Amino acid sequence: MLLRDKVVIISGIGPGLGQELALAAAREGARLAICARTPARLDKVESDVNDLGLGTEVLRTPTDITDAGQCRRLLDRTMQRFGQIDVLINSGYTAGGYQLAAEADLDDWRRTMETNLFGTMNMIQAAVPHLTEHGGSIVNVNTKVSRMPRETMGGYAVSKAALRMATTQLAKELGKHRIRVNSVFLGWMWGETVETGLAAAAAQRGISISQVRAEIASDIPLGDIPEDSDCAKSVIALASDHFLAVTGACLDVNGGEYLPL
């Protein structure tokens, strides 16, 4: 098991990647501290983890990551419960409004940055004092959109591009404490959220959802939209000790849709 006996904190728990990260970490032997703004989402994911029948310990803490005090509370509760922290996976995000950049409401961009950059930094700053004692791993979930801009998603892309640079800066600064900081850049992921969106698009166009999926898959070298559960496995692997020699990395997990030079 990649995370046997490790304590893993995951933000952004909810439908899609968040819940799959929790399930993947549990399958790899982790003890979990999960957070989201919505308590009902935490209840659902804890139930799903319990259904695995692995006896996974789960600590749930409703947390708004834009509030530094709530982030510190989460870390304090985790230390009180488990006595250690080994891995932090920052999956919390907001997509913000869908607007052309030249016409965008910049207050919306600020709110998006507040979650995607500063919210993630709140989590990291709360975790670092606990990680410096014995080292650990931080993985920031990023997006293909910050590498391949899409119209009307400028605020999201810019906030995640800032997070990429913050990750690089942290990797440089925290290496002396044996804290690794890496990024995973995700693209299309097949799961509840994407399926709902594509179903609406298919209905609007009067075609089947399988046709819409095939159109998207035609630009992906591996031939299909990756399952969100498979994308979660990549995050878990990068967080694990199998990548002890890696920090500051940008791992693209999108079936090859984005191929860096």
C-alpha cells in the first residue's frame, strides 16, 4: 500500500475528484482528514470510505479554505486525532464566472484567486509547521486550462497559473525540510460532474452524450476521457514515497491532450 499508516489531508471533498481522492487514499492504507465547505459532502464521502470495509479512520471537518483560521483549526484537529501529518492534497477550487477576459468582472477574478491561490496557501501555511518535523508531501491539484487557455475561463486559468508558480517557489523553499511540493495538471475527467455537463450539452444540440464524449476523445491520444478515479490514482502516487526524489514537478494527467515540449 502506497500510503500505509500515513495521515492524509484532502481539501475540496465532493462529487468527482475530491471523493475519488479520498477513496484512493483509503485503498492505499491512509488515515484521512477530509474537509469541504458543505458538511453533507463530508458525510457522503465518509460513508463511501466506510463501505470499502477497510476500517479506515476518517476525521471530517467542515472548512472554508479562504478562512485561514478554519484551516488552522483543521490542522489542529488532525494533529489532536492522529498525532502526525504526512500528506496534504489541495483539491479545493472554484471555476469562477465564465466571461471573456477583456470584459470580465474583476471582482469575480479576485474571488476565484481567493480560493484557488490564497485558499490553497492558507492550507499549506497551516500544514508546514507540522510537516517540518519529519518531512512530507504536498500535492496541488492544477488544471490543463492553465496550460491550454479556453475562452471565458480566464479567471480560473490565471488563478491556477499563479498556483503553479507558488508550487515552484514552495518546492525551492521547503526542500531543506524534506517537504516535497508538486503539481498535477488535470484535464477532462469522466465522472458525475462532467457527465452532467455533457448531458446538458448533448440535449441542447440534440445528439447523444456518447457523441459529445467521442468528439472530446478525438483530441485525446489515449482515445477517451480518463475516469476521475484513475486521475485520482496519479495524485496519490505522486504524494507517496515512490516519488521521494521528486519535488517541483508538473505532472500532466489528461490522456495526452496536452503534450509539453
